[in-house]
Amino acid sequence: KRMMGLTMIQSCLVSVFLENAGETVTCQELAEYIGVSRIRIMTIHSQIDDLVKRGFLSVVDGRVSEKWNMRYSATTSLINAVRYNHEIIPYDYSETSNDDMWQMISSLLHECDYSNISYQYMVQQLRNLISGCTHLDFCRKLGALNLSDDNLVLLLVVCNCLVIKNEDYASTGDYDDIIPYAAYGKIIRQFKSKSNELVVKNLVEATNDDCDEYRLTKDGTLQLLGKAYLKEEEEENASESQKITAKEMFYNPEESAQIERLTNLLKQDNFAQIQSRMSKVGMRPGFCALFYGAPGTGKTETVLQLARKTGREIVLVDLSNIKDKWVGESEKNIKAIFTDYSQKLASSKIAPILFFNEADGIFGKRHTDINSEVEQMSNAMQNIILQAMEDFEGILIATTNLTDNLDSAFERRFLYKIEFKKPSVEVRKKIWLSMVPELGEKNAEVLASRYDFSGGQIENVARRMMVDAILYGRTLTGKEVVSACDEEQFGKKKSYTINKKSA
């Protein structure tokens, strides 16, 4: 009792389970063994739960929800502790290999599926495994996600199907006898509304309209399991996009919602399905988006991150080579851009993104009073682009800093128009902390409040700070940080103080 830290009641309970080692005991049988009423057993259920939590007992018959009908048995750890007269020793996961880990996960899911252990006990053992195997990359990443019990189990079921069963997705038969009915009903509703944390974190996606079959997203596969588990065609399509360096982006709430919507559209399964349905009803299957706003607000980087997340290649239009001094050549160049893209689209399994970056001059207002060949050429080019966008079947994204000059005919052809505004104070604070974490919360808030910077301007200051720190072999003082911010404002200097000896 003293060695194991048991209460008097728990000692009595453990004795009964040891007496029946190798067998299961219900609460009804427990009451009969001890010679007490059923009501008395009900009052000590918390002590039974504690024994389960500490590894003395395992819970059997996972599909039974009422505690009175639960079946319990003594664990191997408890039996060995009594047999060799030592404290109960938690399982040591430090030598667990990656293969062993997957076999343990698969075994626990299997045991719960066949009602040999309860759902609650399985979840507890899975969490013990994850926390004990932080030397393994998968468990370390899984633990950092902080998922709820039900979503953790669903994610492990999906991963188990891919890793152990070599199946692309998990169907209801893989989880309906594991996850409680009410829980997976809630999961289905959350997947339909896109509110489930596995969807929000872009780890798991539904494969059908009923949202009851699931698979890892490409991001989820790469993040948790690595490239080895991407299908060949997915790896081929993702190869170019994966060369883009991942970068955390910070947006104002309205922009964030619009970009998330566009990202979901560009996920290949969604994109293919939407294109198919639109074609059937006679709608144009192409998608054109315009990102507009002040310089440094993240328009270009957002396009890159969209391509990375959705596994798409970017076809960058070189605007400097479009306009030619010879009559007719510029028009040919424009036509060639769309012809080449169409050929690439036809030969690609995943549609690439045709990217017009800083396209103010291309999508500007057409000339009404034509006074020169240049203006005539400009209008001819724009008419070609307008017709190409009308017949477009792929993905086109354009960025521009000047929206007042946008021709209304172009505006109508952009299905998505997302304005990138300067970040709010709260967003600026997050950007400061992401780029210069050593500033600390208070100083980041001061800089965010005093300097109405775009993300690009904050990055300029952060880069300047890093260069100076390398040159002088030390971190910058608070005064030097403020000076760098003042210089970024091009003469609009204000002296502010941040409470940091060094940044």
C-alpha cells in the first residue's frame, strides 16, 4: 500500500483484481466480492478511475458507455509489481522505434475496435505513447498539435490506414466501432461546416459530400509523415511548389477569411470538382483573382504560399518582355503567353498558376482617345487579354498596387478581388514578434502602435537589425531599433522609447 501510494479503499480494490488476474471483473462482481451494495461501489468510482489513470487497471468492453457495465482487469505492470515486490513501473518508451510505435498505435486501435479495451482507456494509452515517444518525429509533431481526444483518434485512424494498411483514406468501417457514435456525428457536422480543427489546421480532408470518409491532405502528409508517403503523382506535382520556402503570413481578419476561401478552392480535389460542375452548367471553369493594395502588404508572397499549400507550379509572366517596339509583336507576345499556358495546362495533372505580378500597366484603363501607335498597341494587347480571360480554363492571379486605374472590363473578369490593407496594430505586433522574437511582447506592442508599417517595412527593419548585429557582433539597443524604424519612414522621424536594453 505505502509503496504504491494507494488509499485503503484502493488497496482493497487492487486485491480483488489481483485475485482475478487474467480475468475481467465488472462493478457488479466487484460489489459481490467485497460484500457491499451497488450504491457503495458507485460512490468510489473516482478511485477506480484513478487506478486506471495510474496504470493499475485496464478497462475492457469499449462500446459500453455506462460505468456500471464496464469490465476491468489488472494490468501486467501491476502484476509484475506485486510479483517482484517493487513499485509499479510506467512503461519506458525511450527505446521505442518508429516501427514499434506504429504497431502499438495499430494494436490499440484494433483492441478498441473489437471492444477488448474501452475508448477512454485507449485514448489514455495513446496519449501516454505520444508523450513518451517525443524522440520520434511523428509523436513530437502530434503532441504539439494539442488536438482533442476525438480528433486525435480520427487523425491516428487516418494515418494508420495509410501507414499500416496502405489505404488512401479511412471509411466509416475504419472508425465507427472505435469513436463513440455521438462523437463522430459531431465530427461529420464539423467537417461539413469546415470548423473541425483538423480541417482548420489543413491536416485532414473529407473525400465525399457526406463527409464521412477522410484522408490526409498533402500538407498533412508532408508535415506528419514526410514525402515518402505522398503518392508518386502527388509528389511529382508538389515538387515545384515545395521548393517555395514556407513562410508564416499575418493578415487582417477580412483578408484572412478571403484567402482561406481561395486556398480551399485551389485544393486539387475541390478545384477539380468545382470545375466539373461549372462546366456542366455552362459556366466558365477558369478562375481569375486580383490581389490589390499598397506595396509591402504581402500580395506576392501570398501567391507563392498559395502555390506551395496547394501543390501548384507558378508560371510567372515576364512583363518586361511583353511590349515590343515593333508593331504587332507585343500582341503576339501576349497571345504566346496564353497559348503556352494552355499547352502546359493540358499536359499537367494539376493546373499551374499563371501569375501576373505588379501588373498595373497591363490591366489599366484602355485609351478612349487614341493619339499614338503606342496607345493603339496598348488597347490591342488589352483586348487580347480580355478575350483570353473570357475563355480561360486555368488559374490566373494578378497583383497590382494601383486599383483606381483598373479597367472595369478587367474588374468584371476577376472572380476574386482581395484588397490587402496595411496590417492592424495587433497584426503588426505579431509580425514584429515573428521576425524579431527577442523584442518581447511589450516592445513589439510599442513598435506596432507607434509605426504604421506594412509587413514589408517591418521585414526591412528586421533585416537591417540582423545585418547590424552581424557587423557589430551584438544585439541592437532599444534606441538603435527606434532609429532603424525612423529611417524606414523616410524623414518622418519621431523619437520613441522602448523598454529594452537590447533588442
